[in-house]
Amino acid sequence: MIHQYQNNGFNIVLDVDSGSIHLVDGLSYQLIADLDKDRTLSDDTLVGEYEEKYPESEIRESLSEIHSLEKAGQLFTEDIYKNAVIDFKARPTVVKALCLNVAHDCNLACKYCFADEGSYNGGPKGLMSYEVGKQALDFLVAHSGHRHNLEVDFFGGEPLMDWAVVRKLVAYGRSIEKEKDKHFRFTITTNGVLLNDEIMDFCNREMDNVVMSLDGRKEVHDHMRPFPSGKGSYDLIIPKFQKFAAQRKALGLQYYIRGTYTHYNLDFAQDVIHYADLGFDQLSMEPVVAPQSADYAIRPEDIPVLKEQYDILAKEMIRRQKEGRGFTFFHFMIDLTGGPCVYKRLSGCGSGTEYLGVTPWGDLYPCHQFVGNQKFLLGSVFDGIRRTDIVDEFKCCNVYSRKECSSCFARYYCSGGCAANSYNFHGRIDDVYEIGCELERKRVETAIMIKAALAKEN
Amino acid sequence: MKHIQTLSTRSLQESMKKGGCGECQTSCQSACKTSCTVGNQVCEQLKKN
Ligand code: SF4
Ligand code: SF4
Ligand code: SF4
């Protein structure tokens, strides 16, 4: 399968099934499009078609380049993976990551919070006890098979509201690593309100990644992320985040400034640029996941505006990169040479199988987005997974289980989308969320264009 | 080549031969929590080499 597009002055051809990316001139762009429609077209026919516009020698030269890429398995390849490699249902899976919702409570009242300010679908508030957390880590170790690296995210609500337990759990995890031959990679996501020096020091020693929630410009952030009193949180958290990020940068550690954009800041590129202007350089900004009825939800008519924003952001990134003050944007990061194998690319996000969400009481759900929805309660860290039928459904969620994905050029980058989004919009986990797909495709195109632009530089 | 510049990428066909070990991160987890991108993840096997 071929996908062609033009962006920022580049003619880009993706050979989807081999993962090859070609930057081509205008003539080759047209020739490839013609051949994609009809592979039986002969060189002579194509020369006849274009000789008024291009010299014959040029056309033949371009065609010979096209044919040699074809021979090398880099153009006009087919999907050879579908039947050959993966029997998804039979595939054994191990649990390799847990999202520990240590606090179903929050000290902010963000308007779009999918966790309903920590109550998750109106459930009770509460903090995870050390005993439950310890059991969760034991559960993870016991179900992780030969997998060495185990990921644990401290999440919420606001996990710093249960900080004493987080500290103890990290210590417990470290204490069993050697004996169990495992390595824990801890991550914490925080709104910053309770951050202090002690917490930063601890995280710099123990956490592989720290995700700081910030929505961008002060007015945008304060509108969506106020305290329960209605007062904004921007002024309180910015200095702490700046300090924390600077420390992690100096230590070579990962962090993300992570935001959510909604219908209220469709010009979100300005918010990402605002992050960069504040000195942050590892950035992420996501479209909100919300029911269509919410006033802040992304609407179909917002899509053209949002796509343009990704272009604006990309151009600014390229400009700053060339000036030596570049930043990374999570959704534009594509590792072309060191990226995942095809199995990983096809097998979906891992929710419900490799990745599970845990409530403060130890209940297990397919991922943090399903927490609190009783229909998806899988079991608990104490007595394991009872609903293997649900796990089997999630096992089968992959690129090939979704009709739209089979014909989508982004499938090897996207892996079939988000099961929770699909459930929110269609009441089933193996469908796709069209607005999300439109934006995902745009991001993949833009990310590749950035690679092209930087490659041309060199 | 004069008309076409090919960026270097990991061949997906080749990755079929030695892949699927499962050591890499789950996709949602790495930064975003509402995400579905795997293209930006790092293969632990390639990292080792
Ligand atoms: S670590 Fe690499 S080879 Fe192993 S499953 Fe992940 S992407 Fe594939
Ligand atoms: S963008 Fe949508 S259709 Fe394309 S692979 Fe992702 S989920 Fe499937
Ligand atoms: S279902 Fe969606 S939110 Fe849950 S792990 Fe998968 S991509 Fe992430």
C-alpha cells in the first residue's frame, strides 16, 4: 500500500507495508500515483503521458529509480503480516505494566477530568493503602513471566495526595528486584500542587519518568484546571515545574509537560509553544477524550483548524531545532530506525492484557480509562483475574480487528487506536474513534515531514 | 538517486524475523495516557545492540 501527501513543500511517499519513506520530485510523485492506480502501465505509456511536460530521459530515469525501489522491497509492497505471523487470540500475554491509581481524590477540579476529580464514574473517594499497593506489585511480578522490565505508573486522581504510600511502594519494589530478577520502572503523573523539594529529590532518584500536567497559556490552563474554589492553579505550579524540569534535564532524566487541548483552545499550538517559551523541552499535548455532548469536546468541524495547528507547530519546531533550541513533542516523535518491530506495531495498545489499571482498593480494570466502569471489572490484585472472557476480547483488539485500520496508512504507527475511545463513542472496544483517527493520521504525516525536513538539512 | 531520496527506516519485513519479545513499554503508558501511538516507541532489542 502506498500513501502520498504533500506538506511544507515536500512530496512524501510512504510505502506503508515495508515502512519505507521516500522524498520524491514532482515527476516521480505523479508516476508513483499512476502506477499505484494501475501497475500494468508500461514505461512507454507513461513516457507518452508526460513527455509534453518533462524530457523523456528524465521520465525514464525516474521510472528506473521507481523500479529499483520496487525490486528492493521498498515500494508497492503488500501486507505480508496478516496471515503469516500472528495468531492474536492464541498469543500468550504477560502483564508488564500497571497503572496504580493511588488516589481517587484530587486537589484540583479540572473540567474535563475522565477520572471525575478522582471519583471515577461517581465512585467513592479514597487513597490506596500500602498493603493494597504491595499486593499489586506482587501481582505484577507473579504475572509477568520472563519479562524483566516492569512498568508502574503512580496515577490518580492526584498521586501526591498519597505520597507516603508511593515512597514505601517504591522502596518495596526495589527490595524485591534482585530476588525476583526484575527491574521496576516507576513513573508519576502530577498536577504539581503538592510538589516540594523532598518529592523532587526522591523522584529524581527513583522515577524513570515524571509527567507534569499543564495545559498551556495561563488563561487556558486556569480555565480548565482550577482549584475547587475556582481559582486557577497556573501561578502556583509553574515555578515548581520549572525547577523540577531543570533538575531532570541536568540529570539526563525523562519528564513530560503534558497537556490536554479542548474545543476551548483550538489554537493549541500556541500552548505548546508557550511550554517551550517557559523553558520546557519535552512536551506533549493531547486532544481531550470526552463524550460528544460535553461543551469542551472536539467537534468534527474543529478538525481542519486542528490539522492546521499541527502544521504551525511543526514549522516552529523545525525553526527552533535549526536555531539550536529545539524541543520534542510526543506525538511527533517517530523513531524511524530504532522503532518497534511489526508485532508490536500491530498488536494494539496492550490494555486489558499487558497493561492494567488498579483502583485504591485493588480492583483491576483493562486500563485507567476503564476504571470504575463495572462492566469492565476484571478481578482484583488479591484473587487475580476472574473475567478471562473480557481479557480475551482485549487480546483480539489489534489492527486487523478493526475494518478501518486495514485500509489506513497510519496503522503501523498507531497500532489500531484507543479501545477506550472506541468504547466511549461506539459502545464497543474494537471500533475506531473517527475524530481521533483524523488527528492521528495528521500527526503521523506531520512527524514524517519533520524527519524529511531535518534530513534535507543534513 | 536523483529523483528519489529514501530515508533510512527499520524494515518491517526484516523486523518480523527477530521481534515480538515484548520487552518494550506498553504504548499508552510512556507519556500520554490517552494515546495510541507506537511509532515513537523504542525497541528494547535494538537499544541493546
Ligand atoms: S522490544 Fe523490540 S523486538 Fe521486542 S516486542 Fe518490543 S519492539 Fe518488538
Ligand atoms: S488512525 Fe484510526 S484507522 Fe488508522 S490505524 Fe489508527 S485507529 Fe486504525
Ligand atoms: S485503551 Fe486507550 S487509554 Fe487505555 S491503554 Fe489503550 S490507548 Fe491507552
